[in-house]
Amino acid sequence: MDRRAFIRDIAGGLALAAAPLPALAAREKPPMPGERSTYSRGELLDSGHRFFGNVSRGLAMTMEEAFRRWGEPDGYILGQEGSGAFFGGLRYGEGQLYRARGRGQRVFWQGPSLGFDVGGEGARNMMLVYNLRGVPDLYKRFLEVDGSAYFIAGFGLTAARADDTVIVPIRSGVGLRLGVSLGYLKFTEAPTWNPF
């Protein structure tokens, strides 16, 4: 079984709705003077409502906290992931990166975790991206502290950082998961089973 099929099976079997990712136009031209370089709360809420569906009330509250802490992002990722842990854990995901300046691009992520964390989940993600100068700056390890408490369904927000770039995953997960862990997300251009 390849990694993409594995992620689809886990996330599809556990995630809430299997609606396709929204078709958003990628911007290919450099910004004109006066053109916006970030996404507004309204734009992201609209995209999130289409992506997450019936859990969008939780999305609005979670996104409000992200905007309060970090402001308007210059990009975001919509995708899905599967993860599991028994004190040590693994996470695999894939999605589409949308940038306020630049073209959209398919990205993959994976990573290990270690902590007091037990269970498994499938999640749909909206990751807000801050201070991303270019897509190559995404392909590194982002340190993340994650706390999860899912029993059937849940909604959560974390933050992962590498240098000046901050990734804020907003996850709507389904499964059974409880705990707190320390790990990282490693973004890649192509899928890989190697989480390190």
C-alpha cells in the first residue's frame, strides 16, 4: 500500500466529510502595487466553511484565536492527515498550499512525536502559514507541541515554528486520542514513509 492510499484510508475512514478540496484559483502573477499580500479572516472562514462543513462553528472560534495571536496569514494549506500514537507516534498528511502571493502547490507532511499520548485520529486540516518568503522555506522541520482530546470528534489548534515561519494547524479530527506530545512536522514535495 502506498502512502497516499494509506492517508486516504485512515483520514477517509475517520474524517467527518469526504468533500473534495475547494477549487481556488492560484495566483501566478506577482502582486501589483497596492495588492494584498495576506488573507483576511473572512476569506479564510469562507474557505474553511466549504472545507470543514458542519464543524465550521468550531472553526470560527479557533480561527479567531489564531488571528488574535498571529494576525493575517500570507498563506494556508487545506488537507487531510492520519496519525496514531502509543507514547511515541507518527503523523502523515497531504494537502494544497495556497499563497496570497504566488502559485498554489501540492505539499506533504509527516513527523514523529513523543509524549504522554495514546490513540489514533483522522483529521481535516487548515494550516495557516505566516512569514513564508517562498515555497522552499516550507521544506524543513517545524517544532510542534500538540495536545489532543478526541472521543469520536474534536477540534484543535497548535503552532509549529521554524526560524521566522510559523505554521498554525487547525485540525478537525475524528477518532480516539488523549494526551500531549512534542514532535515536529516535516514538509516535503513528494510523499514519503520516512517521518524523520
